[in-house]
Amino acid sequence: MGIINVTGIKLYAYHGCLEEEAIIGGQYVVDVKIETDFLRAQVEDDLTQTVDYVTVYNIVKAQMAIRSKLIEHAAALIAGGLIKQIPAIQHVEVKVTKINPPMNGDVKEVSVTVMAGT
């Protein structure tokens, strides 16, 4: 068993409850922590025996392109997409961070973490 971290995935997306957010969009950062068995990859030095980081990125990007009102929903879509499309994943944690959320205050970012497993 091992852990693969793909962190700091920067994307522009259109999530949020406000109508302006659907039009203007905003900056997001996604971090993914994957638990999987990559012992064979360690021994054989073979990409097909582990989770390909490019595949993870592409799934995150595709799921973030689906508009959600809540980042909780966006994170759940990503986690579900990863579990569904990469059978080697045993457990995944997805953190979605919204940069400069539109609030009545000086808030740098808000984030949620969703956990899922098989």
C-alpha cells in the first residue's frame, strides 16, 4: 500500500451560488491524496502498475468543468470520478480550495475535503 499526492492543481472554474460566479468564475486549487497498492510499480518500474498522475489531472480538470453551486459538490464529483475511472484507487481524499471567495470580509480562501473509498 502506498500514497500518491497530486497537489496544487490550479484551475479556473465557475462554481458558486451567486449568478456572477457563473459568469465571472474564479481560481481554485485541488489537492488529491490517493491510497493504492503500487508495490509492483516500485519493483518493476512500470507506469502501468500504478496510478498515472496525468490521468488524475485530466479527471480533476474534467470534473471541475462541471458547474456546481457548492465546492462540496465539486469535490464529490472529483472523488467519484477518480474512484470510477481508476480501479486501482482504494481510498481518495480530494481537497478543493476556492481562492478569494466572494464574502463580506477579507478571506483568503475556503476549502473542503471529501473522502471516498471502494
